[in-house]
Amino acid sequence: MDNRLRGKIASEAVRLRIKRDVEQIIQQGNRPPHLAAILVGNDGASQSYVNAKEKACEDVGFLSSIYRLPENLSQNDLLDRIDKINKDDQIDGLIVQLPLPAHIDENVVNSRISPDKDVDGFHDINMGRLAKGNAVINPATPYGILLLLEHYNLSVEGKHVVVLGRSNIVGRPLSILLSGNHAFGNATVTLCHSRTKNLKEWCQKADILIAAIGKPYFVTADMVKEEAIVIDVGTTRIDADNERGWKLAGDVNYTEVKEKASAITPVPGGVGPMTITGLLSNTLLVRKKRLEQNTSA
Ligand code: GUN
């Protein structure tokens, strides 16, 4: 039985729709959406993500610009760069790849990006809108997970969703989104974290279990209810006996959990591609908004 939720396939479907919208924008005599990404330092995983984002932009017909900046860049220099991009009419969306070097304050940086260009949805204003149920931009990974569920016609309404991990990038915004009063919301959400007592019992109660803690193979079959839907957001690089010397490990012990789950995302090929698709969707949305408002070149 193939019970995989294949992010690659769902992504292709969504990206095809994005590509068509881009073609229409161009036909109407407008510039295509343009995403800028700032990468500070040489973290291998971050470089791969940014490269993948660049390629995805090309594939759907977006313009993209990547600013690769040195590890020892000062916070002020980074903020100056963000200010310039904020003012640049030729750029619709901006992300700063995380994590940042320790001497740079992520919160300050995220809230320097113009909320209108913040296609990661990490700005305080966008997080606040999300919390109040008026999100304009949904953070890319949570949004990608919703798009994946939508693609497979899996409604979360009335279901008990257990989210493991309360990060600002995934767990917290995802718990807010899934519990919201909107299509692909209306779930009952339990947000578990490192201080949760009886974690295994909570997991066993989940109709939908979403793991976003960055601990390879943490979720085992005994933690999962029969026929549950399992979403694995983990992407930790672990040593492997291959050419690269590493492989991606999810938070779920896939081999044993797949026997019990009704549907499950593999790693890689599950949530990963959807994250980028969420980002592309946000960038298109921002572009369309700017065209409507006539505020862009
Ligand atoms: N690092 C890990 N996930 C993300 C993400 O969604 N956006 C950014 N900017 N950095 C990340």
C-alpha cells in the first residue's frame, strides 16, 4: 500500500498553477514576480535551501536575486541591505535565510523586512495578523503543509491535531493556522513541546500528528494511533555512508510508522518541496497585490 503524501507531486500541481499565473502577468505586460533571498555565512544546509529556492523560482518563471554575504557581516550592514531591498520597486518579496550567525538578532532582522515584502511571514505584524485570524502571508512551511493536505483532500476540520514543537517557523504558526476558523482550519490543536508531560499519550490521541522538533526518528510506532495521518517536518542532516557523507533524517521513524498510519509524508520528498511551494505562492500573492495597488514597477 502506498500511503505516502508526496510533496513532490503536490508541489508540481501547485507550481503549475503558479506558472500559469506568471504567464498571465507577463502577457499583460508586467514584470514577473521577483524574490530576493539573503544568505549570511556558509552553512551547508542553508546554502542548499537557498539554491533550491532559486531553482524553484526559475522553474515557475519568477526572477530571483540571491545576496550571499559573509559570516562576519555586522547586524547593521545586514539591516542596511534589507532597507535597500525594501525600497527597491523591482523586488516583490524578501527572505533572510535562517539560522543567522549568533551575533545577529533574528527578531530584529525579521522585523526590518517590510511587512509587505515579508514572504516568510515572520515579521511581528504578519505574525500578529496570523494570530488574530487575518493573515495576509502564511509562513511558508505551515502554508505548504496546508497545501499538501488540500491536494490530498484531507480536511482537518473537527480533527485532533497534535503538533510537536513550538518554533516560530513551524510549530507555533501551524498550530494557530490549523485551529483558525477558515477552510483547511477548524481543527482542535494540542501543541506539545520539550516540557510537555506524558508526551507519548498526547501523540497517541492524535488523528493527525505533526512532528517539527528536529530530532531524528523521535516518533516511533507506539506513539501513533492506528490510521493516523503523520506529517514529518524534520530535516536533520545525519552522517551517512554515501558520496556526500550525509542524508536527511526526519523526526519520524518512517519504516515502522508507515505500517500504522493511514497517510504519511516521507523525508525527503514530503514537506520539504511544499515549503518552497508555500514561499512561491506567497511571492505570487504579494506580486499580485502590488500590481492591483499599482505600487510596483
Ligand atoms: N530556515 C529554515 N526554514 C526557513 C524558512 O522557512 N525561512 C527562512 N528564511 N529560513 C528558514
